[in-house]
Amino acid sequence: FILIIKQKMNKKDNAIQIFAENFNLIVKSRLGFGGFGTVFEIKTPIDDNALAAKLIEKEKMYYDSNLILRGPNIVDVNKIYEKNINGKAYSLILMERAPLKDLKNFVNLIRERNLLRYVFKNPFKMIGDNFARFIIKQLVKGFETLYMGNYTHFDFKPENTLIFNNMVMKLTDFGLLRNLNQIKKNNNKVIIPGGTLGYLPPETYSNKNNKITFEEATILDYFSLGATIFYLKYGKKMLNYRTYKDNISTANYIVDLIQQEINKIKATKHSDKDFIEFLCKLIQYCPKNRLSFEEIYRNKWLNKILRKY
């Protein structure tokens, strides 16, 4: 095998070397870091195409690492290797590599270079409505796969939306994935596994014992979807906040920020009222007022007939 890692070596690099030696993998480079693992670019002896490989400690995963989701707009997993290294159990998840990186990188590129001004005659902020709808429909298709399998993502955000050729969007990073049927069996409660600040709704902080109900878990992702749509449309993170030692204080602070953003969105001039209603109903701080998956799927704005750019 050939092992090439240009960056400074660390524990994860040592672990990926062991995987390479044991499973005859070619490691090209380190692509990036996540909250729960490190991603490398690799090749296998039987596949000339480069793959992305996420190395993660199994104790940090909240679901069976052998579970492979299949469906439209879900990243394809090639294979999963497992090995104990220095007393720790690791999984190496091989998946298709996104040539255009992720949605956050894409939005940042637009913000820095203002590329879309050459594409759309009447851009709404940074992203035209038709193009935004094209992207969001794909995200909803990805969530349909999770919904039909009774799963919730728990960590959806722009970084976890990979972009492939022809602007195909695919959901990824299922390290916090939870089975909703299992929540029902566990006294209808689930421990909140984590997530990313700015994309988590306030109920993740306001509940006792750091647990949320089955009903709350089913719609938690849709707040994160709304926050991601906000990032796509406005080119910035919807919520920037710090956490307090007192979770209730954090939750109340987030509620105030959400209401401020909703007021700003509704005050936007020359905007599509149907889109404003769609976005504001996704980012409601009260879970009961948030759109369900069925309501998202049937939404008036999302299902408008696409016009030519």
C-alpha cells in the first residue's frame, strides 16, 4: 500500500495508517475534521475513484455503525471497516466523495465572489428563488428517506449537505442518528446526543434531564432544516449565541433570538410572502407550531412551478 499524509501526524493519523495496513487502503490526504471524526481521501485497490473515509470512535456514535441508509439524496456508503486500536474501537466509513464539497462551502464561495449575479436576473438576496427551491427539494427528499425509516438526524446543518455533479445534494454524517421507534420503547424519551450551536432548537436546552419526547424528536430536524435554508438564502448563520450554565437561560435566550430573526424576515421588502411563511413556520421556537414533514412536502412555495432562470 501507499500512504501519503502531508499534515502533521496525530492519533487519528496513526489510526488511519493501521486501517490502511490491515485493509490495503491508499490514503491520499486528510480532508477535514468534524465534531465526531476525521475525514480522509482514500482509494481502494479495486476502485480508481477517490472516496471519502470518515474515521470515528465507536463510543461517540449513537447508532449501529453497520447501519447503511439507502435512498435519494443520501450519501452512498461503500463499506464500513471496524478495528480496535490501542484499546479503542474505531469505525472507518467509506463513502462517495463530493467533488463540490458541502453547502456551507458553496454559500461561502458565493458570498466571497458574488458568482450568482451573473446567473440570475432577479436574485433574492444571494440565491434566486428557483435555485433555492431546487436545492431545498433535494434536502426534503433526503429527509424523506430518514422519515420513512423512522430516523431523526439530530445534527443537520449546511456542512452535512454534500454537493455532487449537476448540483445534486446529499445528506451525510449520521453519527447522531436516532431511531424513533426505539425512543417509543424507551419511555417515550431520548437523551439529546448533541448537535451544532445555531442549528439546534431551544427545546434541546429547556427540557429536564437533557431529554426530549418522541413528539419533539420527530420535528427537531425541521428546525435545523429551516436554519440551513436561512443560511442558503441569506448567506449567514441564523443564530449566533453562547450557552449559559443554566440551560433554561440558554433556551430563553435562543427563543428571543429566533423571534428577532422572524421579525426581520417578515419585514423584508420585495420578498415572496409564501417563502417567508414557509421559512418562519420551520424556525418556530415552539415545536407544536413547527411544520411537520407532510406539511413541508406539500408546502405551497416549495411546490411552485419552476420558471426558467
